[in-house]
Amino acid sequence: MSGELPLNINIKEPRWDQSTFVGRANHFFTVTDPRNILLTNEQLENARKIIHDYRQGIVPPGLTENELWRAKYIYDSAFHPDTGEKMILIGRMSAQVPMNMTITGCMMTFYRTTPAVLFWQWINQSFNAVVNYTNRSGDAPLTVNELGTAYVSATTGAVATALGLNALTKHVSPLIGRFVPFAAVAAANCINIPLMRQRELKVGIPVTDENGNRLGESANAAKQAIAQVVISRILMAAPGMAIPPFIMNTLEKKAFLKVPVDERTYSSWTSWLLFGICHTPVLRSVSSEKFHVCDQLGG
């Protein structure tokens, strides 16, 4: 061993206490930091070397604890935790906020015509497919057929929901019409996520004890986890897609919007702002990534 940094720092776990909201928020704000997508390959490889060396008991001279944690989060942001391969850029957690802000803003702006619905729902589901493929489980990897089935099914579900609701809301309050993009995204998540993780439903996901020791696999735990993911994905979309309709409906009645500016501009910017503040980091901090299950292994 070289250097002065101790080797007992547990870099397999987050730096902050995950039993508190503040600890989880610090963790997720660091994980989703958009600045990480601007890092060069040299910086990424340097972070990987630091982490790999530290795990082997090698500490570069002068390395501080803060530098070690920074390298850990850079490494986690760019390399798959199971396979160790470099992840696709837009599929990384650090790309989630800017990508979702952009796509959601456009879905909230261009939702009234069939071509716009088709295009932006397709863009959204294509992005989701890239994210799901990039973050696929190393224990239960997706096949090309499974990925394609989930992608086509989710895109079809989202487009059908959006077009169907658009047709139904033509003769009702404009407020109802503004919820169409959110309803389409919610429907797509209900289809996409279970299909994307169907192999985990069949073979189960790893179950560990409180010390992190792997005990086996559980299909029941997979069902619970996937149900939570579906709900959390819908809730994460809510601030940017379910709140702006109320804001826009209120502002339309005020003098604020009685200016020669397309109201879709305000809707788009409101979605951007709410996604930037509330989307991935804050909402993922509400509950822990790990949950307790009472289950017989393999059940």
C-alpha cells in the first residue's frame, strides 16, 4: 500500500447516510449532476483507474478522501455497475435531467396535432429504450427481441393513449387536454417497464442481508421492485407534466398571458423549470433504493 489514505472507506455504498432524506438527496444530486456528461474520456479513465486501484489496495500518493469520492461518483456516472462497460452517453444518470427537461418541454408544447404527438412520443420512448438498455441488469440482461418488444409496445401504447385522449378532449375544457402528454407517458411506463424487466420477473432479482451478503434470487422481490419503479417513474414525471396545466389554466385567466406570445412557450418553460428543480434528484430521494422483503428465496 502507498499513500496516506486508509483502505477502509466503503466506496461500494453512497457517501451519505441513505436512511435520511438529506443524505439521499445529496447522493442523487451528485449521481445526476449534468456536468458529468461533459467529462472527457481521459477524466473518465482516470476515475476508473483510481477506483480500481483503491479496490486492489493501491492508493496514489496525495489522494484525498474527497478526491476518492469524486472519482467514485464519476466512475458510477459513466460505467455500468455490473459489467464495468462504458455506458451510452444519453443513457447515463447524469443525462437524465437535461434530456427529460428537453423532451418533456416539447411534449407539453406540441401535443395538439397528430404528427407532433407521433414524433415526440416516439422520441420519448426511444430515449427511454436507450436508458433501459444502458442500465440493464447484469444478472438478467435483455435480449434484442425483449428490448424491441418493449420499445414497440411502449411507443404504440403512448401514441394510442395520446391520440385517443386528444380525440376525446376536443369538446371539453382545455385544462383536460393539457393532461394528455402526462397520461400517455404514464401508460407507456405501465407497459414499458414490466416488459423491459420481464426476465427479472421470471428468474428473480438478487436478495441480500443487512450486511450486503447475497442470499439468492427472488421473483416476488422483483415484482415489488418493478411495481415501485412504475409508480416512481409516473410520480417523477408529475411535477413537469401534471402541475403546468393548472398553472397555465390559472394564468390564462389573468392579464399575464394577454400578450402576443404563444401560451405554449409558457407551458414549455414551466415544464422545464419544474423538471429542473423536482425531477430525478429530489423525487428519487423520497424513498430508499433498497427495500425489505419477507420472502422465501426463489419465491
